Amino acid sequence: MADDTTRNALTNETVELLQAMIRNRCVNDGTADSGHETINADLLRDYLGRTGLDVQQFEPTPGRGSLVARMEGSDPGAPSLCLMGHTDVVPVNESGWSRDPFGGELVDGEVWGRGAVDMLNLTSSMAVAFRHLAERNFRPKGDLIYFAVADEESGSRHGAQWMADHQRDAIAADYVLTESGGLHSGSPEAPFVTVNVGEKGVAWRRLRVAGTPGHGSAPYRSDNALVKAAAVVQRLTAYSPAPRFNELWTERVRTLGLDEDTEKMLLDPAQIDDALASIPNRGTAAFLHACTHTTFSCNVVRGSFKTNVIPDAVELEVDVRTLPGEHTADVRAHLDAALGDLAGEVEVEIILDDPATISPTNTPLWDALQRAIARPFPTARLTPELVVGFTDSRIYRQLGAVAYGAGLFSPTLDRGDYATRFHGNDERIDVESLGLTTQLWLDVVTDFWS
């Protein structure tokens, strides 16, 4: 474990690298020519390049670069470990922010900016830990890989999925650490730290609604595609599928430190929706709801183009997140149930269709994480949880790897507030958490092969 002077220096490095990555504005809006992650890949190459390690960049699409750095292991039979972080961030509505979302300002012990929690904080801290290990001539038994990947925020086709399909040997690993665990829960007597071991499926759908064009001055008995699309949005928003509990749910509830009555309600399929409605923190309630329900979020609409023209076609893009065990046919069944008599008027196109994935916890990496978090928090115990968003973990799990979302944040960081910062306004992360996470990577890596 590093001494205080070294820990402080590494924390400062993480802060500075995070600020630089935020300021690079690698905004991924889902189009092929957005993202510009090569800017952050170049920054990281310069940062790591002085170590003399093998560092490669891959750019399947102009401007969409990913970086892979590697420390060769001393034992060809030892398992490999990858530290993976993405370099892109989602778009931002600057008018909703209190500060410049790309300023990377350090204010009252927090770094502000888009990507501060999702997930440039982890990507930068991994790079700092990786370089520090290289500079002290650390030699792992198995290969240690640092993977800074593009396009996580929009399905990975220009990043991890492309790498898995075309450069698998460059990124292949037996174990992977990525986003995003490390939050505290439970009580002072029984504290827990979360590790994400699984994630819901992502089943994005494009819905096309047809109508008949006409003049906006005569709407009576018109066949307006936008009006029908509005009804589709209303029905999907109102649709409430029954809750289903996955194998991690019981422990998740019992580590929240809730009163006995609330805990009992959350574990009862007949009462959970009432319990969720009574939770005052919106972020907490939304997370727990997503853990136990298939969800539908209508987020994009295209098609209408002029005030006085009745549109003949409207497209909706719907973010569907599925529970473990659900697949393509189940998504269609949900859509049909939600839309009712409108289902036959809607054409459905698959954008993404990855099922839920989960990794086991009886592994050497889990044990190394437990030992690492016990150093600063001796009584804390790891608790596995399901991620309600998707990450590039799913791609590694499909390749046969064990993948965990980790990190280590300050106990003062409120889970509900933290959840609202993902893709939200005023995204920021505290310096204490950056220091704890940087040290976590160092402790896990140095302990994993011992």
C-alpha cells in the first residue's frame, strides 16, 4: 500500500488527467462522426507512452480511436486482467448546468464536468494506477491490460464490439474491471460496498408509425402519424409490467439498511410497487424499480418537418432494458401488450438486442477486491448487484471473461444523488473518491496474482 505522500501525488494526477479528459469534449451522440474519442486516446497515449510499455491505438472509424496498453506477464499460464474504461461521454444541455460542463473545474473538493462519474473518473484513475505500476517495474504473473475504449455510450460498434470482432487478441482477458461499483450501503454496524457483477439486457427499438400526408389547415379525419406516435408514447410510458426478482435482489435489499417493514415490502412482488412509490429519493426509487422491472423509455422522435404539413411517417427510438431470462420474443410480447390495438400499426426495428449477463463471485478477482476494500474500510463486505444500464462488460462476458464493475467511493457520497448525476445535470465527483479508487486498482492488481 502506498504511503501518504505517494497516495496524494497519485490522487492529484488522477484529478488532472480527469480534468483534461473532460475538457476534450468527446461527446458521443450516437452518430458515426461524433465521439472523437481519438482525442482522449492520444492524451492517454502521451500519458502512458513514457513508460516504454507496448501501447497501441485502433481506429475502425475516423476519429473513433481506442487505446490498448499491456504489461506482459511472467507466467504464460497465469490469468490475464484488464482494466477497461470508456473515453466517450453523452451529450449535455448546457442550460441546465450550474457550471461549464466541459470546464473540468475543481470546486470545493469536487471535479465538475460531463463524464466525471460516467466514467472518465475510472478511466483516468486506471491510467494513473497502470502508469505507476509500470514506473516501479511491477511485473504481473499474467498479462495486465489497460483498455481505453470508444463508443460505449452508443452500443460499442465503434469500440469494444468492433475490437471483439476484429482485434480480439489485443483485448482478450480472463478477468475485467470496469464501471461502476464502489458505493457504500448498509449500516455502520454492517457496511457494504457494491460490485456490479451483472447487467440488464439492452433492447433498443426503432418504432415506425405511418400516416397520410395532408395540409395542416384541414386536420379533420386526417391520418396524422404524429398523433398516433403520441399515443404510442403514452401507452409505452403507462405500461407497467409485473416485477420480477433476480438472484441478486434479496441480498441487494438486505444491504440497504432499511426498516423491516420497507424491506419486507420490497421483497414481496405484490407490494414492491407501493414501496417504491413511497421512497422520497427519486434516484434511489428509479434504480430499485429498474432492478426489478423491464423498462421502456421513449427518448427520440423524428419525422415531422413543417408546421403546415401533416406528417406521413414518424420514428420513435425506445430504450428497452430487459431482465435476466428475457430475449427478443419477450420484448415483442411486451410491446404488443403495451400497444394493444395500435400494435399492428407499428413497424419495429431492432437497434440493439443484447440479453442480460452476469458473472460469478467465487473467483480470485472477487477475493482480491474484498481484501482491497478492507484496507481503508476494515469491516466492509462486498455485495454483488445488477447494473440497470449497459456497459462493455457484456461484450467481455460474451467472450467468456469474468467482468466486474468496481471502484471505491467516499462513504459520504449519497447513492441516490450519485445516480442522478449519470447523464444528468451538474455531474461531478469528489477528490476523496478519486483517491480511493486509484488506490483500489493498485491494491487489487498487486494482490491478484499473489
